[in-house]
Amino acid sequence: MSKQVAVILSGCGVQDGAEIYETTLTLLRLDQLGLGYRCFAPDIEQHHVVDHRLGEVVEGERRNVLTESARLARGEISSLDELEADDFDAVILPGGFGVAKNLSDFAVAGDGMQVLDALTEALSGFHEARKPIGLMCISPVLVPRLFAPGIAVTVGHDPGVTGLISAMGGLHRSCGVEDIVVDFENRVVTTPAYMLATRISEAATGIFKLVDRIDEMMDL
């Protein structure tokens, strides 16, 4: 039986959900490595809906995070409250503003952020079982709230975001777009992805390294 990886999504679209390229590259690399995967997302209303052509909030429109995430997963997706760490060998969170708006309130609250209870419960199971956890783009900001202080992560080198990570007790490491930061003790792997990427190929290099390292760590 192949190793199984849970992938947690936060909607569909960089401005109000999961980053589409990051998600697709993650799923592509998992498949290339022969790893099984299942997508999950919370069955909740989105924080808001953004017109991605204009970059503006669409007033009065409402969407569901699980329903929108199903677009990325081609319908093969489950509610986040069904995710059990015992059923998987690792978990990966692509980025996108849905992480900061739907999976948490980081976009509004900054270092006063609260994380969605269902996400905290799911990821705590992986952390306690010492199963590898991969996070990319903005999603590493969740780590100080989810786990113990002092876990090394990266979002690249954005001074505003790195300062907020430090204010929450996190440990930020500067990193290029094509590289990863690994906290071996806590089994957490992070990469900047579209916090820095200007081309999909740049994002792909770091994301593929992250998935490759997660694959290696599942054997340790």
C-alpha cells in the first residue's frame, strides 16, 4: 500500500482561497512520486469573495469553502472534520489568502490570530504522532499557534510577516523561493512558494523539494 498524504485546502483562488498553482503542483508531485493523497477542506462559509480579475471584494456574494475547494480536487474531497491523522502518513497545506481568511483570521488579526478549531484538531494529531507536516506560502504563519513555540519556518523574507511570526513565538528563517526550511525535530517543512515566486517554475522548484522531503521523512 502506498504512503498516503492529506492535502488541506482553503477554497479556490489566491485572493480568497487556496492558491491554485501551489495546489496543482503539490498534487502533481505527489502523483509523480507514486504517493496517494486525499483533499480536505472545512465546510464553512468563506470570509468573503474576491473578483480575481479586478482584485475587489464582491459585496453580497457568499461561497462555501468546501464547495469551492472541490473545484481544485475535481470533486474528490472530504470535509475537514473527517480528517483523521491515523489514516495518513503526512499532511500538506498549500497557501493562498484562504489560509489567512478561512482557515484562520490572520489577515485581520495579525499576531492576535486564531486558527479554525477543525484545523487545529486535525493538525495536532499529525504533530503528536510525529508525522511530517508541509506548509507553503502564507500557511507557515499558522505554526506558532498550532504547535510549540520556536519551530523553524519560512515565508521567504517579507519583514512584516516574519515580524508577526516572531511576535507569536515562532522562529523564522529567511529562504529563497526555490528552497525549503526543515525543522527536523518537529518534522515541519516549509517553502515560500508565491510569497516570492514570480513564475510558476520558481514555485515548482521549492514545492517539489518540499514534497520530496516529506516523502523522505515518512520513511524515518
